[in-house]
Amino acid sequence: MPTPALHDQRPPQPPAQPPAQSGGPRPAPARPLNLSPGARTGVRAAIAIVAALAVLTALTAVAFGFAAGLRTHQETKTADLPADFSALTVTGLGANVSVRADDGARAPVARLTYTGSGSAPGIDIRSDKRGATVGVEGERGVIGSSSAQLEITVPAAMAASLPLSLDAKSGAVEVDGGAWKRIAGTAGSGVITVHTKADALELSASSGILNVKGEYGTADLRAKSGAIHSESLWVKRRASTQVSVGTANLDLSSGAPPQQGISATTDSGSTKLIVPRPGKDAKG
Amino acid sequence: MNSSNGSGNVDIDIPRASSAGAAGIPIDIDNRSGETSVEYGQ
């Protein structure tokens, strides 16, 4: 009767070796290409032509860039807005637009600073019974290496009773200082930055960005795939934010809590609410 | 505080007793499949 082995007495097997290469035919060693003297001369000529063309192309590009640089200039245009209007709309298509309520301003005015190689676009000012609309002329705005900065200044006393509408489109619109009756705006794929005061603030962005600071009676901030950033934001009555796939960072901790509350709706994005500590009843 | 959450995540880092605020400030959160957090500022 066989007894079961307690230990395997067989010697250890060597590790498996990879299978040997198949014995196929070995490739023949490369042999130099034999060309006739005429063919060899032709190949050398072709290589020389290609090299010359490459150098010529590079030199042409440098020359064009240098010439364009020489043509770049800065130009400034100024235009008066109507002396009186009931609302102001600002568009930021292809330009950087800043809107300012100024205590020292005596009349509303727009100033365009253009930097580029072509001629500067005009300031587009339209006025009807709904109010005044200001932007940069042209359907596509200022593109390429050129840039345009449009500054709109409104007397502070006038701004305090004006509804302000912002349409950033693909550009950037900034409202800094002063106080406005009401601010509404859409960022599109651009950027809206507000650091001011208003009784009501209502901003939305598709893929753009909203930057918000200041003091507002109500604030309604919405973003689809864009982003909402706020700091030093004091909303006195009601603050609401809504994001789809975007992000919202609403910092309301610098002032008293909104008396009518805070609401945050988030689809698949993210929202961060920073609220004042209990007992905070004044800004600071 | 009213908070509804779908398949996402809601993180409330303030005491629930005070989340409505001493003055009764309501906070309404509607979180579907995203992330929402609430915290005190400095």
C-alpha cells in the first residue's frame, strides 16, 4: 500500500524558457543603393530645392510678422451717449467693456481704446424709447491679435436710477463701483464681473463665468456649464443660485444673512454655500 | 432648512438648530445628482 509523500523529493524544475525563435529565413543585410551618377545628382538637386523652399518660407513668415508688428497701433475714440435715457444696455462682443458710475462725471460717455494693425471699429450707440445700447461696431467684434477696450462712464446720480443690462456674449463686461437701480445680464461664453451695489442683481451664464462682489437687495445667479464665483457678497433680502453642470461658489458670509433666505438648486454640478454665522447682523 | 437630494451628495456643516439662523433665515437646497455643501464663513 503506497504511503502518501509528505514532501516532494523531486528536484526543483528550472523556470520555463521562452519558446525558441522560429527558424525562418534571416533578413538579408541592407545593401547600399546603387545609383547612376546622373540619378545621384538629381536626388541632390531635389534635396537642395526642398531645403531652399523651407528657408524661404520661414523668412517670409518672419517678414510678414515684422511688417504686421510695424503696422500695429493704438487708437482712441470717444462718443457721447444721449444725455438722458431710461435704461442702459451694454454688449461685450469681442471686446472688454467696463461700466463705471462716477461721482465726477457730468454726462454719460463711451471711450474706445483699440490696439491692432487695422482700423479701429466705431462705438455703436443706439437709442430708442427702451433706452440706450452701447457696444463695439461689427458683427464679429474685435478678433485675432487686435484688442478693444470700451469704457462707459455714467454720472453716479444717473446710475442710481438706471436699470443696467449686460450682454457679454464672447467678451468680458465689468461693472465697478457706484450703485445702480437694477442689473441684469447674460454672460454667454464670456465673463461678467460686477463689484457694485444694486437693488436687484440677476445674472446668468451658459458656458461663461460670473464674478460677483458687492451689495444687493436680491441676487439671482444662474449657470449652465459655466461658473459662479462670489466673495464679499452681501445680499439683503434673497439670494438664489442655480447650476446645471456648472459650479457655484456663493460666499454670503461678509454681511447679515438674506432676510428672506437662500435657495440653491444643483442638477449635476456643484454648489458651495458659505453663510454668515448666527448673530451676524452687519456688514464686516 | 429644507433640503432635498436626488442621487447626489449634500454636506451641511452647520448645526441644524442654527441652520435656519437665529433670525429664522430659511435655506432651501434642491440637489439632484450634483454636490451641494453649506458651511459657515469666517
